Amino acid sequence: MIAEPTEAFPHLPPSEDIRERYAFFFREALQVDRWSKNLFDRSIGAVALIAALPAALVILMAHIVLSTLLESERGPILVGYDAVSQGRVFRKLKFRVVRQSHVDSLAAAAGDWRAYAGEWNPNCRSLLGCFLKQFYLDELPQLFNIALGQMSFVGPRPLAVDHYHRDLRQGNVHRKLLKAGLFGPSQALKGTTKYGAQDEEYKYLHAVAQMSAVGLLCYDIKLILRGLVTVAEGKGL
């Protein structure tokens, strides 16, 4: 099994300032749900899933062609592993990025993220996987997770089970209180020295708890658009 890459868990513990500003969430640890946000996710998620089908079909066709020409490209294109959303374990779906020869089959059967740990090593990626990773298209199947109500469009990015518990042990509670998201509040910071800090995550948790339904919808749309800009820039690691 491949050793854990440092990029797999960049998350820092909450600072003292965060603990003081958002003390209520650390003290009460109550899950935050908004019917308006759930309605938006389930309805728009289904529409987005249908709209994304052409892109998914193009990816599937590219995979079939490359698999026919190159043995190194063969293997299942859709994979998944156990992750956590608002304290609940679910199967997080992805398009496979690593070559099948670098997949740990035993870990994959167990739903362990380590099966695909090679995705952070460019030398382990398939040709199609390099493109998918660059533009975050490997995450596209998570629209299905959103449509099922397992994830939200906006929220803390879902962590694998062991990473989730590691994050809890270091003091973070936002992933326990909020549903995991396709677009993370701090996603635009990826690749910067600020990525991994928790300021934006707790700011978003506070917004979900306190904002009006309309205000939260506008905030979510803003974060989705910001995330789409990050995707379009093609800076996936």
C-alpha cells in the first residue's frame, strides 16, 4: 500500500481565535441543517446531474478509446471509497485518476481511500486521469451524491473515514455539523499557503446557521461560481 501523501491531509486544527469567535459550535456541537439549502441541493443537483451527462459520456468514450489502444489505461472508470458527510459514512464517487496497476485492490474492496493514494503522484496517473485531475473533473460523479442527499453543493470537502476522525481529534467540528460539499468554502485557496487553515470553513458554518434563506442561497451561488473559476483555471494538483 502506498504511504500517505502529505497532500492527502492538509487540514490544520482550529486556531484559538476560531475557537473564541465560534465558541457556540464547539460547545454545543449541534448539526446545522437548512430546509432551503437541502431543497436547493436536491432539486438543482438532479438538474446538474442530467446536464453533466454529456460531459460524463465524453469522458467514458475517451476512456474506452484509450483503454482499447493502451493497456495501461484499462480498468473501471468509476470508483469510490468511504467518506463522511455530517458524521455519516457514504460512498464518495469519483472518476479513477490513477492507472489500475497503482490501485490497491484489497483497499479498494474495503472502501479505503488508500486504494487510490497514487493520485497525488503524477507518475501514477493515467493519461485521462491527468486531464481529469487538472480540471477537477474526477469529482464530477459527486453530483450523484448530491442528488441522493448525501452531499451539498457547498460545504466542507468530504474526508475519508480515518481522515475525518483525525480532524475531529485535532479539534475541528465543522465536518461533523455540516453536510460535505462539492465546492468547499476554502477551495479557492488551494495551492496557496492559506489552504488548510480553517477560517473560511467556520465562517461558512456560521453563515449556514445565521443567514436568511435568500442570503444563504446567494452566498452559496457566490461560492459555486468562485469554485467554477478555480476549475476553469485548471490548477488541479
